[in-house]
Amino acid sequence: MITGASRGLGLEFARQYGADSWTVLATCRDPVGVGELATIAGDIQVHGLDVTDHAQIERLADELSGVAMDVLINNAGLYGPRMDDADAVDYAQWRQVMETNALSPLKVATAFTPHVAAGSLKTIATLTSKMGSIADNTSGGAYIYRSSKAAVNAVMRSLAWDLKPQGINVILLHPGWVKTDMGGSNALIDAETSVSGLRRVIAETGPRETGSFFNYDGAPIPW
Ligand SMILES: NC(=O)c1ccc[n+]([C@@H]2O[C@H](COP(=O)([O-])OP(=O)(O)OC[C@H]3O[C@@H](n4cnc5c(N)ncnc54)[C@H](OP(=O)(O)O)[C@@H]3O)[C@@H](O)[C@H]2O)c1
């Protein structure tokens, strides 16, 4: 199951897993106007899901009750305004980005933990960013996005410990700087390269790696 599958990396995850004969539960805010998602090959089952709508998350978890999920990918994310100037931070937009990037992944993960526990790979992967690494922050700025990704890193690290007894692997993934609407056209890699690497990391990690933060090429990233 993938959140935010309407475009960018989420769409590419759906495309690659679909081409690889997986059953893909592709979720997005607007399941009617899905555009490209509707045209991709494979067993793609589209469900409406705004990850900030907790009631909708619970309804979908109920609807899919009994469905085993090998991999849950918390991909949906928001950059928000760049906000490099501490004096000019837009606090309302900051709250919205925190809601999407830090709170929603936990709500989705906990709602679907029974589904993941019933799967064979038992993996919950969350798309975070190197910009959320405190160790790697040598240039400052981007208050909103950085803090939201640092927060989700802390959240998922805790969840990894909580779900360890169930053998569930909780990992954090940096996709690289990718050419999507968020990454922009100057980014360094395309979505296909990023997602191929991320899928390899997902396939090659298990309970021993739970609570780790990886680059798309498998290299560990400092917190
Ligand atoms: N691209 C990069 O260079 C880069 C680098 C580091 C980390 N990341 C992370 O990778 C993930 C995917 O990024 P991307 O580059 O593919 O971004 P993107 O092109 O901007 O796409 C974002 C996706 O998230 C969805 N989304 C946003 N808010 C949502 C909500 N409330 N409910 C459901 N879906 C929602 C969007 O849906 P709509 O179509 O409905 O808006 C869209 O499908 C994000 O978590 C991002 O922070 C990206």
C-alpha cells in the first residue's frame, strides 16, 4: 500500500511494483481524477485517502480488514513554503506541513499495523529526507520542511522499537534529490532511479535493520 500515489515518487512506486506483478493498493486524495495512475499496468487498486483525515484512514483500515500487506509505504508529503528566514516563518503553513509529514505517517502506520503484521515482508517504510537529518544540517534554513522530517524520523524510530516484538521492520528512506513536482527540474536523479533503489533497500532490509535511516542507494544516513 502506498500513500500519495497520484504523482511523483508514489506514482513511480505503483508503476514499478505493478510491473513486478505485486498487488498495489494505491491511495491518493482524489481517486476519481487520478490521471496517470489509472493508466499504469498491473493489479492497481485505487483508494481515496487524504492522510490528514484520520477518520478516513480508520475507515479504509476497516474496509481492508483481513487484507495482508507486505509493505506499507508512507510516501505522501508536503514541502510547504521554503521559509529560510526565521523572522518570517508562516506558522499556519508550518502546522499543515507537520500534520502531513510527521503526524499522518504515524496515524497511517498504526491503523494498518494489523495488515502489515499479517504480511510476509512486514515492512513499514516512510519517505523522509536528508533535510531532516540534524547531523547533516550544515546550511540552515528550510525551517518548516526540515523540522517536519526530523520529527517523522523520531516518530518512526520510536515506532520501530514498539513494533519490534511483532517482527515489523520500520525504516526511514531518503529518495535522493529527485525530479518530481517537489524536487523540481534541477534535481539530480529521476523517479525511476530513485524508486528502483528504494525498492532494493526495502527488499534487502528486515527486522535487523528496523529503526534505520537509509539513502536510496542503501547507504546509512546519520540522524
Ligand atoms: N523529490 C525529492 O527530491 C524528495 C527529496 C526528499 C524527500 N522527498 C519525499 O518523498 C515523498 C514524495 O515526494 P515527491 O517528490 O513525489 O513529491 P510530489 O511530487 O510533490 O508529490 C507529493 C505526493 O504527496 C501527495 N500528498 C500530499 N499531501 C497529501 C495528503 N494530505 N494526503 C494524501 N496525499 C498527499 C500528493 O497528492 P496530490 O496529488 O493530491 O497533491 C502527491 O501524490 C515526500 O514525502 C517527500 O517529502 C522527496
